[in-house]
Amino acid sequence: MASVHCLHLYAKPSEQDTYADIEAAYKCLEETYGIKEEDVILYGQSVGSGPALELAIRLPHLRAVVLHSPILSGLRVMYPVKKTFWFDIYKNIDKIPFVNCPVLVIHGTEDEVVDFSHGKQLWELCKEKYEPLWLKGGNHCNLELYPEYLRHLRKFISAIEKLPRVQSLPEPSADQLESSLKTIDNKEKARSSTDQKEKSRSSTGQREKSRLSTDGREKSRTSTDKREKSRKSTDRSGKARNSTDQSERARNSFDRLGDMVRSVGLCNVDCLKHAALEA
């Protein structure tokens, strides 16, 4: 039984390049060594869980998947967001429901890099759950040292070997596969559209309030020209200060986001910064 490993990714790869890498590794097994899809177990560790799940949703006859200290998504490692944003990377939380084969999740309860809740939530979202391995006291880089790790992994592989192969399942058409992938994209577009509409409503409300405020000032204008000019000057100064404060807050907020990315060491901060600036 073959296993395609997608572990820690070095250098500065892009998300799409890592998908291309694991696809190339799988093609090598298939074309060079004659390994069949139904004999392959994908193993994704940490950020490697992203490419592993991307390939898994494209292989309907895949034997199984092992997720070792997996991430829900790149952004969720840095901040506990409740929804998926368009600029997020490795959106495992949205892909795991489309994996049809058995999935084993392994995670340390004291993981200091990817919180234990990531593995737990991914396991809960699996279609074909296998008994997970939660290693008490385990952190992000030492799970292989626990005797339970190899013991549970052997048990999983043994159980998978006894299961009937899924050759009898009909091969999905290209349209069906494309439809499944579009479902994920459509969810993201729907969320983005909702956010934009909400921003538009908020902007319209603010403009309306501004008009009403202007009308009120116009009706109540009883002071001298000097006072009016003084008031306008004060308003402009206040707006300028507010604008400066908002820009500074945004800059500080993005700097903090960048610091979180660097401290985690999983995501490419330059890639995320580029995407965020485009937003």
C-alpha cells in the first residue's frame, strides 16, 4: 500500500504550487510505479494537510487519509475567525466534507503552533470518521515519539487493508468534480457578496446621516460668519485627525496580523499581505 506524504513545505512556495507538487508526486506513483488510486493513503502533516485534502477531493477511489496536526485554514491558525475569507489559504474546513474515504486525525493536546481544536473540528466534519488519536501533552513536533503514535497508525492501516476496495464506485464525470469544487468557491463568493452588501448598506446609512446632520446645521445656523468659518475650520481639523487615526489603526492592525503569521511560521506572509492589500 502506497502513501503520498506532504509534510512541512520549505522555501517560499505558493498555495497553488504546493497543490501542483502533491499532484506530481501522485502521478509519479501512478505512471512510473503503477500504483493504483485505491491503494494510496494520503498523509498530510501540519500545513501539508492542505495539499493532501486538495488531492483527496479529486480522487474518488482513494483508500484513506491521515491528517497529522492539521490546520482548519491558514488564517484560522493566526486568528479564530468564524467564517472563511476569500484571501484565506488551505481552506481545509470547507474541503473535508467532500472527502469520501476513511480519515484518521492525529493531534497533540498541547500543540503550541496549531491549536488542538483544529484537528478536533476537522475530525467532526469528516464523512468517514476513524477513531482519532489525541495525544495528551503532545505538541506540534513530537507526536512521533509517543508509543501510541505508531501503534494507532498500524491499527488504522490494518483496518483499512481489511476494507473492500472502492473500485465498484462509479467514476465521477469531469462535470461532477467541477461542480463539487465550484460549491466550495460559491460559498466563498456568497460570503464575500454578503459582506459587500453589508458594507454598502452601512456606507449608505452613513451618507444619509451626514446629509441630515448637514441639514440640521443649515437650519440652526444663527451665528455670525466668523463663528461659521471657525466651526468649519474646526470640523476639517477634526476630520483630518480622525482620518489619520483610522489609517494608523489599520496599519497597526495589519502589522499585528503579519507578526502573527511570522510567529506561526506556517503561511507565506508576503502572499497573504499581497492578497489583503488587493482587498
